[in-house]
Amino acid sequence: MRRALKLIALAVLMLAICRATSAIHDAKVSADLARIWEQREAQRLEAVQAIRETEDADLKRLGLTD
């Protein structure tokens, strides 16, 4: 009986460790995805700005805007 209780306690401890490890991993992956999202958003905004500047320069060159 005592051995069974020890095995149950060990199993509960292992389950808790697995869940904690999973939570840590999930948090790390979430942080990585957030960082990647922010980088891509910054790159997108830079690209949009570059396109606008190019379009503005082309319109001025063609005399279609002031």
C-alpha cells in the first residue's frame, strides 16, 4: 500500500512537472510569435511608406501633383 502511494505521488509530481514545462514552452513560443509579428508589422509599415514616397515622387515628376 505504501509503495502504491509513493508511485501515485511520483506520478502526480511528474504530471505537475510536465504541465509546468509545457506552460513555460507555450509562454516562450507566444513571446517569439509576438516578436515576429511586431517585426513583420514594422517591415510592412516601412514598405507602405516606401511605396507612398515612390508614388509621390512619380506623381511630382509627371507634374500631376504640387
